[in-house]
Amino acid sequence: MATKIRLQRFGKKGKPFYHVVVADSRAPRDGKFIERLGSYNPNTNPATIDLNFDKALDWMNKGAQPTDTARAILSYKGVLYKKHLQGGVKKGAFDEATAEARFEEWLKGKDAKIEGKREGLSKAQAEIDKAAIAAEAKKKEERAAAIAAKNAPVEEEPATTDTDVAEETEAATDNDETASAE
């Protein structure tokens, strides 16, 4: 019986969630499976992968073939690298202790890389939050200034008297007469 390590889809439309399973290659995608190895949630950043490492390695050693996406997940978690190192031990290229040291070194580097990404994402989110708060404060100040300008008492110009108006009309007519004489 040919077995495959593949993903079984769950979740609602637009929000997928997958179980990593070992199934007969002839079984339907969401149908009967032999064993559940873990889960994969691509909705988070970085994606959340929960995998039973020992079971996955055991099935790989038994000959189960992963699909492309399952292969990427197994590689990300180090199952394929561990299988590769075990092959080197069987061939006599190095001993078990060296293989374990290499895997631990790889695992530390991978964890540091993941943690760096998480820190970078949290810093980026903090910067976005600061910018949003600053923009909101600026908008609030503009609104307050507009309200203050609207509610401020309007200063009236001093009222003109009838004598001032009469003097202005006389001056205007005098200017008209001098302009027409020229």
C-alpha cells in the first residue's frame, strides 16, 4: 500500500486550517487517513506548525512519500534534514554524536531565524501603531482648532455714522469730477 504524508483541509472559506496526516494515496483528500501527525495554520504570521517530529520521521523512514506542501513543512521543521543525517550515519560518513550535534546546531539557527522574524513583525506593528496614534492626535488638534475658531466671538467693526457716509460720498463725487475734467 502506497502511503502519502499530505494535508487534510479544515476551516471555513477563506480561512484554511490543515491537519498533516498519513493516508493511503488512493484515499480522497479529506477522507480516511492512517495517522494524524500534526497541524498547519497558514493564517498566522509566521505560519503555525504543530508536528509530532518522531512520528513524522518514523513514517518517512518507512517510505511514506510527502506531497509538495507537506515536504516543505517537513523540511521547515527539520524532519528531512534529520533523515538525511541518519542516512549519513548508516553509510558510515560520521557517527551518531556528530549527526546529533549538526542537527542541534541547525535547530538553534532555525529558532533564531524564526524569533528574528517575530521580533521584526512586532517592531513593524509597533511603528504602525505609533504612526496611527500620531495621526489621530494631529487630527484631534485640527478639530479642536476648528471648533475653537467657530465658537470664538466675532469682532464687529466700529459702526459708521451718517456723517462719515456723507463725507465719503462727497469725496467720491469730487474725485469723479476731477477725473472727468482731465
